[in-house]
Amino acid sequence: MFIAILTYKKPLSEVDRHLQAHRDYLAKHYAAGDFIASGPQIPRVGGVIMIKADNRAAVDSIIAQDPFNINDIADYQIVEFTPTMFLNDDLKNILS
């Protein structure tokens, strides 16, 4: 399991120009089962994506497709972790 922490490098006006393409990218990866959750940080200085992937190379390949990455809108910090406790079995099944 991976968490991608995005930090915007450009003004929000530039972020917003690429927001729909970024949302389309998110939808594609939700449909593929790659993404578990995502959303903006508060305050709006970036975002967070929870990624289900087998390895860091797969994550790097997915991030390479993000319009925010392609257009140099955000920096990405990738954190890998192993979930060991869960709210319930439904969440455990999703994350395992």
C-alpha cells in the first residue's frame, strides 16, 4: 500500500487549469482498482492519493500518467506502508 502526498508547485489558477484532466486520470485508476481514496489537503496546498500497488515501480508508472506530474504542477512524496489493523473486515478486504 502506498500514499502519494502531492504538494503544488504552481499557483492554484494553474492547478485549476489541469484539474479536470487530473480528475479524469483519478477516475481511470479508480476503475482499474489502483486507487482507494483521494482528495485535497486542507488548506489547499496539494492532495493525497491512497494507492494499491504491488511495488514502487508500479506506483511510479501510475504517477507518471498524472497530468499534474506531466505538467509539473505538483511534487510527489511516496510513502509505502503495510496495513496491519483495520476498522472492519470490509476495509481489510479492500486493502489486502
